[in-house]
Amino acid sequence: MDWINYKNYSHYNQLEQLYKVGLQDYQKFVNTDIRYFSEDITKSYSHIPWPENVDWHMQPLIRGGQVLETYKPYWGHTITFAKNIPGLISLNVNFVDAHSIVPDHKDDMPMLLEVDEWRKKLGYITVIGIDVPGETIEESGFHVNHNKKHLKNGDIITIDGSNVHGSWNNTDKRRVTFYVSINKDYYVNV
């Protein structure tokens, strides 16, 4: 199965609310260059051979169920809300810059599991569009097993991260999404 209906999560309305809360926090620094206060994925995982066209930054807000205090000043309302979402394992804010990609990968690759202990209990991954440029799938999109989807602001998509997935941003603006991992036990009919 390539795409999972996010409404199969027993508390899916909390994902919809997370978008609204997160959008309010994001408005505080929507025009800020986030490189100065976020992690560069290519440096955090420097042992992975990254293609040249990757400009991907992340702000981990909750990891392994634990709040990371570093980003609380920016995402305070989001963290307060998200830490009570049933089954939530992790919440990251992903920033993919203009004309950049997220290379094809699986979240259960051994290299990632060795680095991040919290990933040993992988959940289903939900991506929530916070600030997504582009009007077409060619401009900005995601794929699972090469089955493509366009994501707009407020859209919510769910995948099994153990499948091959990736994304692209062929626009002149950065793309901002929430990347949420939730325990698979909280899903029905999957």
C-alpha cells in the first residue's frame, strides 16, 4: 500500500488541529532564514552520500516522545498541543529549500536506525503541508514507491516510511511541512 488514509488514525482530528496550531506558530518567523536555527540534514547524517541538490533542514520538536527544548521558543503552542497527541513518537518541522529534493530513501535503513535510537520503533509517517509552494505535482510533490502526490497547504498525507519515498521542490520558495511519526497501533484498517 503506497498511501494510507490519515483518517485511519483513531485521533485524526488532532492532526487537523495540529496544522492550525502550527500555522499560528510559523507565522512568527515565516520570512526568517531558518538555516541559522535548524539542523542541516546533510550534516546531521553526514555518513550518507547525499546528492548535490539537497537543501533540507529540520527542527526536531519531539523525538521519542520527549520534547526537545531547543525549538520551544519558536514552536511553543505546537509542542504543547502535540505532546498530548495519542501515540505520537516524533514531530519534526522539515524545510526543503527552493530547487531541492529529499532523495529517495526508507526510514528503516540500518544507517538511520544506528544513529537515532528513537527510530527503532517506527510508526506511520504523516506529512502536513504548512507552507507549500507550487500549483502542480511537477513543482512540488511527494512519492511513495514512485506513486506521486501533490501536497498543498493544510493537506495531510500518511505513509509507511519503510517504503521507498522522496520529494521535490522545483519552485523558487522553500517548502515547510510537519513530519509526524505515530505508533502504528493507533491505526485501523491498514
